[in-house]
Amino acid sequence: MSDTPVFTGPEICAKHAHEVVDLLCKGEVSPAEVLAASFARIEEVEPAVNAMPTTCRDRAEAMIEVMDGDERRPREWLGGLPIGIKDLTEVEGVRTTFGSLGLTDNIPVKSDELVLRLEDRGGVVVGKTNSPEMGAGGNTFNAVFGMTRNPWDTRKNAGGSSGGAAVSLATGEVWLSQGSDLAGSLRTPAAYCGVVGFRPSAGVAGGGPADMKFHTEAVSGPMARSVRDCALFLDAMAGFDPATPLSWPAPEKSYQQSVLEVDQNVRIAYAPDLNWFTFVSKEMDAHLRGALAKVAQQGGTVDLDCPELPNLDQTYRTLRAMLWAAGPGRAPESVQKHFKFTLMNNIEQGRNLSADQIYDAFAGKSVLFDNMASFLQDFDVLACPVVGLVSGPVEEEYPQYIDGEKLTDYLDWLKYSFLSTTVGLPSVSVPVGLLNGMPVGLQLIGQPRGEARLLQVARTVEIAVGGLLGPIDPVVKH
């Protein structure tokens, strides 16, 4: 695209993840060479964007020395590819702060099960990507590391909470980066930075929070610059693990293979405001309709339609408040005393829930799931915005208005994320071009356990709109 910024980093950093893995597995490039390129790019762009404030070069170099002596390198492994891990996910021996002053010096003695799996399958952790405190928020900033900036315009918000992960991909620091999602934390930063963020069904990519293994609303997931690379990363994450009670077996056919079998005969329902559930700007809606028109021109079917979504707002907010009260709300006082206001407010909401509110939320979740499952018998996906407006100023924690419509609190602008989280359906943000020079993502919500088909539809959209947006050099503006 002519209006896409340039990329001046190492040539290998601009390649697809699956291309680099192929080179690694064939021995045409060494893990040490790829690692050196990754760190060269990190050093080059970090001052402008602050995406990966913690790096672990010595640990990564030690890891590839071990790999060099291991002859087991099946094609589906990552083969020594550098990856980023979000600062909410523990990595043994690497500073993991959760973006909180009370955990500034936290050095885990054990890695999260998902990290262990990724390393066993050839991933090399190069650093921890920035996150808002405890992952609470759609803008990535915290009192430990400061703000992460959008590489398309460093005055702008990179999204959150996996903002550091998205920026690390958009700038070419790494090829794959792990994130997590409760209120769009994989999807919003992907949309704002022009990459792919995939929220899988619970258990597909490991478990939820390490101390809440039966939790289903907060999940880990893959981020990449393309749909195929996202499928590659999901394959590396997938599989049953007896240490993770909700883990799901990997599919017989890999997610990568499903993406390669993409077809244009997709059935998409588009719901620009989810039946008046939330607000979308006129220019965002027009842009997304234009992208979907390109899908239709290539043989897809796109209809304006949406299921009934009764009590979605209250159901989601109750489930979310329970997580904050049961998780960060039980942290030691030495940690909690540093929490930002919005996080403490979330915790208090959870503590003040009545039993009836909790019962209603679980009942409401079932109704919403039934409505979506029935609706998706006629469609492959439900499409909607990821967020209702383009990225705003990095200093603004959350927007106050969308096209003049007043938002009531800091969750209102993230309401498009509620549905997938509440009903446990997979969803993805796929880039669909630029609006006023900034990336836009289209959200696709798939059928129950429909990860493979969802990735196929996402690939169809990706092809229709013209492909990838990055990596890019940060566009530094003041």
C-alpha cells in the first residue's frame, strides 16, 4: 500500500513467521542469526514505542544453545523462533511485573504452563511485552514502565491490554507474540496496530489465570502479522495438558492446514452496533462495510443480521467483576495499595455483587450462548467492529464520546468485546486497511469450537482487502 510507512529493519524481520520457521527447520538460517536480528530491531525501535521493556537476551541465547544440541525438530515446531510473552504471564527467571508497582521486582521461579509448552515446541522467549496494570484497560500504560505508543503515530493509543505484544509485531521486533483477552485485550490492540489478534475458546491455548484454572472468560491467545502466522502460533499453543484442567485436544488437522484450504464461499452476518448495544462512528461503519463489500465481490455472502442479546451488558460486567475480586482483589495489601483507581473500582464491584447477580449472570450466559449457537447455524461468523472508533491520544485512558454519544464509563468503548468473552466463542481481529492513516480491524466471532473455520474466514477477509499492513518503522510524531 502506497500510504504504508517504510520498514528499514533487518530483512529477515519482515518475513512471515512461517517462512522463518521453514528456514530454521531446513537449517538455512540459524536460531542465533534470527535471535540477533530480533534484538537488533528491539534496540532500534524501543525508544520510540516502549513495547517490550523487559528483555532476556542471556536466557534466550542459553535456550538456543540447548536447541542446537537437540535433533528433534518436527516441522510443526517453532524451530528456534523468537517470541514475545505478555507481562501478565510468568517466565522463569524473567522479571514479570503485571504492570504494578507492588510487583516491580517479581522474578518468577516457574514458568506458566503455556510458556513451557511454547519453549518445548521451539519458541525462544526474548522479552516481556508491556501491559496496563493487571491487564485492566484498553490503553497500555502503567506506573512501572510508562506508555506504549502506537507505531503508526506515536501520539496515539496502541490499545490494550496486549498493547506491547501488538506493537512488537507491528514494528518487526518479533514474528509472534502471546497475549491474553478479557475485554478485547487481544483484539483491540491488534485492530489499532494493524496485526491479527485471535481469542480462542477456553482451553484451546492453555488455561486462564495461573491461580484460577477453571476460569473461562480470561484466555491466552496468539498474535501475529498474518492469519496464517496466527494459525502457526495457535498450533504451537494447542493440545491437552493434564496440568490445565480446561485444556482442549489439538485438532487432527492443524490450524495452519485449515488456513491453506481457504475458500471464498463464506457466510457472514454483519452487525454494526449489535442491535443497538453500543456505538460505532459513521466513518468506522462505512469503512467496515467497504471491506465486507470486497469479500462479497470475491464470492462471499454478507447479510445485515444479529441475534437477540438480552442482558449482555450486565452479564458480562458481573462475570468480569468476579474475576477482579477473586484475582487481584486477593493480592497482598503491599501490592493492592498501588492499584490505579479503575482497577480498584473493578475489584470493589466484584466484592459488592449479590448472590442473585451472580446467579443471573450464569443463567444469562447460557441464554446468550444458545442464541448465538442457533444464529451461527446459518452463518460462518458474526462480524462487527472491534471498537467503534479509531485510536485516540496515548495520554487518554479511554475515550469519552463516539460521534457525540457520551460513554458512561471506561468499559463502554470496549463493549464490542463483551459478546465473544461472555459466551465463550472464538473471535479474531483481522486488519482491513487504514482509516485516516491508522489501522482498522474487523472482528469476526466464530461458531462453538470453530477456530479452524474462523481462521479460514479471517484469511478470506485478509485476501479480499489486500493483505498485510506491516511491519513498519515507527512514525514518530510530537
